[in-house]
Amino acid sequence: MTSIEVQALTKEYGTRRAVDDLTCTVLPGRVTGFLGPNGAGKSTTMRLVLGLDRPTSGTATLGGRTYATLTEPLRRVGALLDAQAAHGSRSARDHLRVLAASNRIPNRRVDEVLEETGLASVARRRVKTYSLGMRQRLGIAAALLGDPEVVMLDEPSNGLDPEGIIWIRALLRRLAGEGRTVLVSSHLMNETASFADHLVVLGRGRLLADTPMREFIHARVEPRVRIRTTDATALKSALGQHGHEAVQHEDGHWTVHHARVDDIGRLASEAGVPILELAAEEGTLEQAYLDLTAAEAEFTAQPQEV
């Protein structure tokens, strides 16, 4: 399968450097989440990979080849960058038929992707009558049209209803499971956490992280344990003897910071502390992401004094 290779990639617009000496590889067989604040260079990088912009320096290739050198590129790479790209006066089916004809893709494939994306019943309606979520589905149908090895999607969940969001998660997981290279740019941390295996994070055009998602979270969010007991005194004593501090909350549960659930469970058991609840409080992708990118956001709102 084909990977996306970015090597020392730089793109300047006048005096502004949108992408700054970026090097990373997006591998097949996993969903890679492409994250970063507004203005971080995600969309520019995707445009450079797809040959829609020329790099100032460096390279962006697909399996060692630039997009411009691919014959029948929809068979190799499928992309959704702008859900508004389809001509509003065309039907969804005609839009896909034009794309298929340009890449020698059989018409039966048009009907297959319309069915797969849930648009078969409205395929003959004009695109201008579509909601944003329906346009997103059409853009995804176009990306899948050539049964490509590489799929690149920019904010694919935008405008989708809850059923659509569940559908896109399953689709991304299936594409990766088939060995394809899947790159998904998103601002929705909880959504990304539900489907991504790996993360590439940009800030001001530079690479901030290129790592498995679980490692990304664990490296930046302290481990904590949630515990509930009927004997708070015994709990505090047992934890204190081993250097742990616990914070009690209004609802009665305690949080032990910088601790693992196995260790706290063992201590409580050895001390005979009655336990009503014991669980790891998992760090979230959002917490880890904000920790990493706090100084990299180009546009931030300052908190107001009350």
C-alpha cells in the first residue's frame, strides 16, 4: 500500500511561512489524526500533498511519486478538502459520473459509493438542495470513488448528524483495517480520539508530535485514580504512608494524583480499607492536545476579568 511522505516541506506566502520544514510519514493500516490550531498549516500541507499548491522547498509524495505524476489519480488517492466543491446545479450522481469518466472508473462504482454513503435515495437531486451533512457525504463518496489506497479527509464530521458521525467512525476504521493510508484533519478532539490510532500535530507550520495516540496522551496527562470508601480516615492513612495525597470531592469520591489504579488498589487491600469504587481516571486527547499546543495557537481569545 501507498504511504504519504513529507520531507523538509516548506511553503511561504509572501513573508508568512505556512509550513515550516515539515517531515513526517503517514503509514498504511492505521487512521492518522492530523491536528493543530487554526493557522497551523494542516490544510496547506494537504493541498501540497495533492498538488494544489507548489512547495517553496521540500517534497510531498505518495508512494514516492508526486500527485501530478499519477495517472488516473482518483484510483490512487481520494480526498475531501471542501464539501462545497460540487457544482450546485448538477445532481450528485452526475457529479460523480463526471469524476468517474475522467479517471476511467466504471459507472457501477458511482452507484456503489452512493449506496455506501447513504445518498442513493437522493442521488438525482441537485446538489444545491443538499444540507451541509449531505454535501459532506457526497464529498466522501467522491473520495472513495476510485477505491483508492490513500484517503485524505479534512473535517469529515462537519455537518453530520449523530448517525452520520457513527457511520464515519466505522468507515475510517474499516478503510484502515483494509490496509489503506487514512489521514483525517479535525478540530474535534473527542471525535479524533474515537477513531485515530496515530497523531501528527502541527503548530505554526512546524511538527510538534508524530506518535501513537495513547502515547501522546500518557506523556502529557498525569495518571489519576478515582476511589470511594466508607472509611476516609483509613484511606488517607494508608495512602499517606506511601507518599500519596488524596483530594476529596463534594460527592464523596477521592482523587489520587500521579498514581496507577493497580498500586492504589493493592495499598487499600493490604490496609483493609473498604472500597466502594476504584477506577483509573483516563487522560483525554483534548487535555493532552491543549497542553502541547497552548503556546502555538495563532488566534486565541483572552479571558475576561469578572
